[in-house]
Amino acid sequence: MKPNGTVLVTGGAGYVGSHTVVELLNSNYSVIAIDNLVNCYAHKKEKPESLKRVEQLTGQTIVFYDVDIRNRQALDKIFKSHKIDSVIHFAALKAVGESVKTPLTYYQNNIAGSSTLFEVMQANGVKNVVFSSSATVYGTPQFLPMTEDHPTGQNCTNPYGKTKYFVEEILKDVCIADPDWKVISLRYFNPVGAHESGHIGEDPSGVPNNLMPYISQVAIGRREKLYVFGDDYPTKDGTGVRDYIHITDLAIGHLKALQKMSEPDFKGWKTYNLGTGQGYSVLELIEAFSKASGKKINYAIVHRREGDVATSYADPSLARKELHWQATKGIDEMCRDTWKWQKQNPNGFKKE
Amino acid sequence: MKPNGTVLVTGGAGYVGSHTVVELLNSNYSVIAIDNLVNCYAHKKEKPESLKRVEQLTGQTIVFYDVDIRNRQALDKIFKSHKIDSVIHFAALKAVGESVKTPLTYYQNNIAGSSTLFEVMQANGVKNVVFSSSATVYGTPQFLPMTEDHPTGQNCTNPYGKTKYFVEEILKDVCIADPDWKVISLRYFNPVGAHESGHIGEDPSGVPNNLMPYISQVAIGRREKLYVFGDDYPTKDGTGVRDYIHITDLAIGHLKALQKMSEPDFKGWKTYNLGTGQGYSVLELIEAFSKASGKKINYAIVHRREGDVATSYADPSLARKELHWQATKGIDEMCRDTWKWQKQNPNGFKKE
């Protein structure tokens, strides 16, 4: 048991989860990771490859359970077998387009699952949680940059976004019901990049849903070209503008949240944006990736995609002020580290 | 099997459920009722008393299962054992104050439960559902009377209301994902009264959460006095104004919804208010009940209750136009039938 206590990380084998586990281990937290492995590669019944790599990177051991958060009995057994101080809750399905096609699967996994997790936490007296939320809770931006008091839940155009919003509402109600709870909901803008070692990174199964892994797979030759959805938005070059944030910066935000929650006067529900505050267009990201990789990125402009907004970026000043956190890595490092990961692992975690 | 097909009624032993089952049976529907019996009285392992009374009233038989909607296997077995045409989904926890104290229980029962039900329906090809929603989804009224296009989900002050709102959102997404679904969400204003026979009625366990059963229990002598929460609202007499609707009118609204869904061109998601369009104050309801019962109702004015609004009433014209439904029973009949039920059953369904 390490000096900063034990953190249970749900979805610990995933992209944000695994990078956060690295930072936790490097900062003297013990980690118990759980994951149902639906979105990550594990060889047979072994520990998922991402977490094996984390163990190699850090020289430390992670307790891992192949468990679904909807499995109340299994969760309860884990809470009874370990002294858990806090939970970082990443486990969720996260593909926007898929969520439109199979909404019930999303509501079951993300809402029923989260609510089961919180019930088991409550029953076991563990009442500290950092929740992996998303800027998608803001829906279509009503003003920019978006601050934490931007309205949420209005014009959420897809079930994925609604699940993040609903879980935030559930957590708010949990804090009202029981003032012992401490909850920080971190609203991510667009996480990209990889650990600077290139040993772990984003490993989407099938066609990537997000821009950066798509660009990267075009650069490595796994995909022929990138489709850019619309170049007639009211932005600098007509393509959509987003607030990209390096995954390591994002991971460190979770540690800062844990530290914040450990302050004696912290209580109840609180939310922070995690973004850089800086917007880049699709074409700018392509250009930066070209530079970092030395590869030409083939792309084609196609029609706008329903539900996309022109511009989205964070006001990250609250996190700077209260969490003493801010992003330190810029777009060049985001591209450099993505490319390093992609080159070292052209097919992601799966070896063949 | 009856000419209008078979309806599965979840929460069929409850207040709205049991009254709706009466109307279904009287209109040539076969009924399968399920209920987890947490909010209704059943003697040992027998059929719940409310449904026994419905069978006596109608001279017909109800297939009943003691099943919780969160139990996927049991639900699936029911769908595989019967040819079910439609579902009327009442099953939910419904006490506003309790929901503030135990939000996770509400989210589990109402959201996880509903989503499990819809998944089992989808898997079994049953895609018609009437959902028991509530005017509480409108939150604090932004205008009166409230039409169906009043914003929802904003300023829902309690988890109960949020669960109704969330389930509506889930159903909207289900309809987007699969155009074969037909969904009508009925937004109830304030259901009161009892079947005119006095054989079935509202039977709250413990202290009633709603005004009418409280008044009625004061009239019969089970409670000493009624507490009226605030007489300084901007209403005709300072007490809160609500749109009360007779339970039999409400029940018939569900049949009208089933009929609407069976029209060949009906598809997707649709919502209707069920109310009279007429608001009565607390003092007016007390007065009407006094008249109907011949009893003096002791009451005391106390402070406002957090989360209560001054005035709420429906614009029920959409249901009149499209469902060919309108409330036919006024406040005197609401009080008369409540009192008949209360007199015949001073302790509700429980005999001793």
C-alpha cells in the first residue's frame, strides 16, 4: 500500500484510463484497475496489453479484474477485498455514432452501470469519485470559450452525450442526498496524443471515430485517406475547430482532482473543464501531423456530418485556479507522441 | 385471447396500473400484469389485492407475475411465453421526497429498469409502448397552461422528476435508432380519485406523499390534520394550484393512446398531456372534499415546501384533438369516489 492510498480505476485498460494509471503509479498511488475489455485488447485471459505495458513503463504492479461495472456482486467483492480510498470512473461506451444506432446499449452500460457502481461504493463507504465527463454535456455552444456554468443537457444530439449529462445529474443528486460524498466531474475537450514513450496510446477497434487516430492511421498507411466533414463552417479555414488536449496533461488533471478532493474543506459536487483553451482546425491538425510525421496526409473534403458544431473550445481557467492544473503540451507534442505510438505499434496493441 | 390483443402492464398492481387494467379488460384487451409489489399489498404469495379486486369488478382473469423490471431473465421469459402486442409501462418508484433522500435507488429502479424492459422488448420484437410520464418533466412552469412543447428537463428539482425526463429521452433515442418503435408518453398532471365502485383506489404505504389521500385519511380519522405548505403563493387564495384529474379519466387516456398507436400511419415518439386544464387550489380541494364526505378536514398552514411551484395546469387540447380524449369527471366526482374508496377501505387493501 502506497502513501497516497488506493484508487480503483474503472475502464482502467482504456485510452484515458491506462494513461491515468501511469501517472497514479508514478505519484505513489496504488491502483486497482477493472475493465470489461470490450474496447481493448487482451491476449486470452491475460491482463490487457495496455496495462502490461503500463507495468513495464512504471516497473510497478497493477491489480486487475476483468469485471463489468454492471456486475454488482463482482464489484462488491472487489470493494470488500481491498481498502479503496477513491474511484476514478472511466468505464463507458464512447462512440457517438454507435450510440445513435444502439442507444439502449449505451444507457445500460453508461447509466445503469454507473448507478450500480455508485450504489456499491455507497454500500461500502467509499464516497470519493472522479468522473470522466465530456464537453459534450454542453451541447451546441451558446457562447465561447465554454465555462463550467454553460448550460448542460440542452441540445445534446446523441445518446452518448446524454449519458454523460445524466451521470453528472445522478452524481449531483447523490451529493445532495449524502453530504459525505466528494465528486469531481472532469469535462474533457478532445483528448489526443500518447504517452511520450510510445508504449501506450489510443487503440480504437475498427474505423476510428476520432480525428487524430484516423489521421495517424492514414499516415502509417492503414487507411487510404481522411474524410474531412465540411469546409464551409464559419471558422478560419472552413473546417471544424476543436480544443485538443494531450492525454498526459489530461491524465494529470485526474491526479489534481484527487488532490483537490483530499483537501479538508472540499465537499459535494464540482466540475472542471480540461482543455487547453486553444482551438485548432482540422486542416491545422493535419498540417501539424504532417510536420511531425514527415508524411503527407491524403484527405478529401466531404459533406458536413450531422450534429457537428463549427467551433468548440474550453475556458480552462477554473481548473488552473482551483486544481492548479494546466495543459503544458501543445499541438506539436500531441502529434509527435501520437506518431511515435503509431510507428512503434502500427496495429495498436494487437501484435499480428 | 381477446380481439384487441394482449397488453403487458408493468406496475399493474399500483394505483394508475390497476385502474388502467380495469379499463383494458372492459375494452376487450387481454392483460398480463407484472409488479414487484414494493408499493402494494399482497397476502403472502397470492395475487396482489388490487388485482384480485379488479378481477372481481370485471369478472375476468389477469395473468400476473411477481417480477421486477430489472430482472432481465424473468422479463424475457414472460415475453417468450406470451404473444404480447403492446406494453403500458407504469412500474416506477414515485415519491418525490424519498427520491431526494435515496436517488440511486430511483435511478436504478426507474432508469436502469426501464432500459432493461426496452431492451427485452426490442429483443422480442415488441415495439409499442405507452409510457407513464409526468408533468414534472416540465420543471418550473415557464408559461401556463403548459403545452407539450414546454421545455423539459430544466429545473427538475428532484430525482423522481429527472427519471421521468430521462426515460422520455431514452425513448426518443430508441425511436430514432429503430423506426419500427411506436411510443406515446403520457404526461400526467395530478391523478386523484378512485374507481366509482369504491373497490380499488390509491393505497399509499406510510404517510401519503400526495394531497388527496392525505385529506382522505384525515377525513376518515387515520390522521389528525393536514399540513398545507404555504398560503402566500400568488394564487387565488395563496395556496398552490394544481390540475387534478380523475384516475378513471386518466386510465382511459391509456386506451386512447393504444388506439392511436394502432393507426397505420402512427410512428415514432409522441407525447400528450393528461389533465383537465382546470386548476384548483389546496383550499378548494379541501372544501370540495368536505362537501363530498360531510366531514370537517382539520388543517394547519405551515411553511412552503422546497421545490413546490405556485401553479401548474395543463393545456390538454392536443390529447383532445389527436387522441379524442378528454377528462369527463370534475372535482366533485374526484372527491366523491376517493371518499367512497376510503370509507369502504379505511385501511386500504390491507384488511386488519
